[in-house]
Amino acid sequence: MFSFLKKNTPDKITDVAVEKRSWVERLKSGLARTGSQLADLFSRGGRIDDEFYEELETILITADVGMDATNALLADLRRHVREHKLSEAAELKAGLAHCLLKLLMPLSVPLQAHTHKPFVIMMVGVNGAGKTTSIGKLAKYLQSQGLSVLLAAGDTFRAAAREQLTTWGERNNVTVIAQQSGDAAAVIYDAVQAAQARKIDVVLADTAGRLTTQAHLMEEIKKVKRVIAKVLPDAPHEVLLVLDANTGQNALSQVKAFDEALGVTGLILTKLDGTAKGGVIAAIARAHPIPVRFIGVGEGLDDLRPFNAEEFIEALLGQSA
């Protein structure tokens, strides 16, 4: 699991292993509602029969997996049972992990922010999804990768958003480009030009939260993207949609609407430390498979991590995938 650490010292390997375990445990705590239901079902034992599949179906649907993804998972699980000649319910935990891994692995694609300079990331989402907070955490993560970062306060609707982003900039020792007035496109245009002049690696561009039903605001955000392309023809290089994990199946309609408007390249799933059930990732994988770049499990600077399908399933099921 830690093959990428071959050149590290044993102490460093141990530190990373402990950190990874701590992260999985926190994720497991966030997904405890779904995890405990699945653990109870598998620990009861008994035969694999229609009643068992019905119970599993109910758990998956209530965990926000959605009907389509649930049906696909159960069909794959039934095939797995036949192929491996399983008969006891307790044997199915590893089988479900296997089926989930096949579904989620295509979403486990890390962000590659070093392919352009500056690499421009446009952050979008509905009100309250955690966009501005995610930008602060993402800035810290990118700095840990050795990249310089500049923030663009493109949410010109909320003065508090500008102040919040400025605070994150101060915490990360990162410059924030902002204007007291003016539109989002102008602010982000200035930020990209500043990044070019200062040879900054990554621009993180905040935008105002908007509902997908607000046609005029969706048109405005398309304009922001067009303006970015005017100052840097191949930008933005990444359009990240921030989703609140607690919105359940509503996340699917957000993915669809923002993708149609902007061509979303990656997702950030926030608030998995709360009452989130976690299954919406499976629903997205089935209906609209856009890479999940990061997931968040807390309010701290280090609480945004790259999505790892194996770790997520380990946390969900309480075992290694």
C-alpha cells in the first residue's frame, strides 16, 4: 500500500502510516451511520437469500447510493456470489468491497496542477457547499506539494466571502487578489495576469455560490470562464465543483447542471465528517463519472485530502478493500 514511500526512512514510513490510519478513522467516524448498518447486516450471519439482498438494498438506498447505482451494485454482487460460490452472508463484506472498488476506481484520479503555469483552477458550486473554505484548504495542500498559490476573490456578491478568503490567505501566507467592487470576471482576470507576472504556479479562483435554477447567474459564470480564456487561452485548466455530501441525491442534479454549463473536470465532496451517508459518490460514479479530486472531513487546514477509493471503502466497510 505504501510502495511510493520506498525511499523514505522507516520513521517517515511509520509517520505516514499513522497519519493515514488517523485519516481513515476520521473518515470512518464521518460515515458511521452507513458503516454501522452494513456491519450489523454482515455480522448477523445466515444465508445469502432474497431477504438479505432486500436489506442490503434498503441500506444502500438510504445511504444516498440511489436506485440506479444500487441496482448496478447488487447485480454485480450477485455475479460475484455465483462466480465464487458464496453461501454465507458474512462472506459478502469482501465481495461488496470488491464491487464498490470497481465502481469507484474511475473517480480516483488525482489533480495534476503542474501541467501549466499558472495552472488556473475555477471553483464553483451552490450556496453553502463549502467553496471558500475548500479553497483555503486546497491552497495549503498545493503548497505542501511545493507549488506557489495565488487566490482570486471572485465572489463579489458576498463581502463576507472576500473577507473569509483574505483570512485563509493570511493563514497560508498567500496573496489574495480582490476588489471592493467590480464583477467576478474582472477580479479573476486581474488575478491570472498577476500570477503570470509573478510566476505563480496555481491560481485558485473563487466564484459566488449559485443555484442551478438561477439562469442569469449560470450565464454569468459562463462569462467568467470565457474571460479567463481571454487572458490565458487554455485556461481554466480545472473546473472544480464543490458538493456538500449532506445534500444526497441533489448532488447529482448539481453535477449535471454545472457540467453542462462549464464542463466540470473534478469534484470536491465536503462535510463527510457530519451526518453524511457517503453513498452519493457511488451515485455519481454510476450516473455522471467525473473524478472526485478531494474529500473533506473537518474544518482544519489539513482536512481536505485527495480522494482514494480504497481508503473510502475501507472507512465505509471497516476493512481494507
